[in-house]
Amino acid sequence: MIFPNKTSYADRQPFVFFDAAEATDSFVAGNIASFDEHNMVGFQLTLTDLGDITTLSIIVESSIDGGTTYGQQVAVATTGGTTVVTKNQYDFSMASYTAGDTVTFIVTPIKGDHLKVSMKADDSVTDGGDITLVGMFGWV
């Protein structure tokens, strides 16, 4: 079922955050996406060349003020009446992958009007490989 004022799945196009980019030893933002009324994004991470990366880290940040200020997505866990909020970071161990692999993962919930995704390799990287990250916004 398509919600009122929503485009059909066939009408939506993927958004390219990184296109054959090389990861460095510090977080670097890719292209910034603007979106409306979506509450999730599905990512497709293509690892064309792993270089000498041992861990690839990705953070997702959203903005509610037109892209002026960004806040990092967080994870929330409650145990025994105590709620712990931590910054959410996706760490991919490259030992689990080979060149040419494609990985998909979903980030939900998201809310705002702009989304920024940043990636970095481990501190000792000299060859940051060839990484493509594409996202598709949607609703859950």
C-alpha cells in the first residue's frame, strides 16, 4: 500500500553517498541527501577493492534545520530502569568480506530533512580501497 502523497517504489531513485571513494583514517562525509517524510534508509555498500582496510566505520547523521546542524544517530537501551544512549557507529570487519562483495543494511528510524553519511578506515590505512555507498529512502 502506498501512503497518501507518497511516490511509488518504482518512482524512487537511489541516492549515491559515495561513488568509488577511498576511505581515509578520519571520518569524511559523502554527498548530503535531502529527503521528505521518510523514516528509514536502506544502504547498499559495494566493496569493489578493500585496499588494506581492516575495519570500515560508518556513521549516519541527520538534520532538522535544513542542513545547518547535524546530530549523530544514537542507540538506546534500557535495563533495570536505566536508559543508556550511545552514539551509533556501524563497524564492518573487512576480514569477513572479499573484493567485489555487496552488503546491505537498514537504518531506522530517521527523521529530519537532510542526511549525512561519513566513513573512515582504521588508523593505519595506506590504501583506502574503492567503496560505493548508495541509499534508498522509504517508510516502515
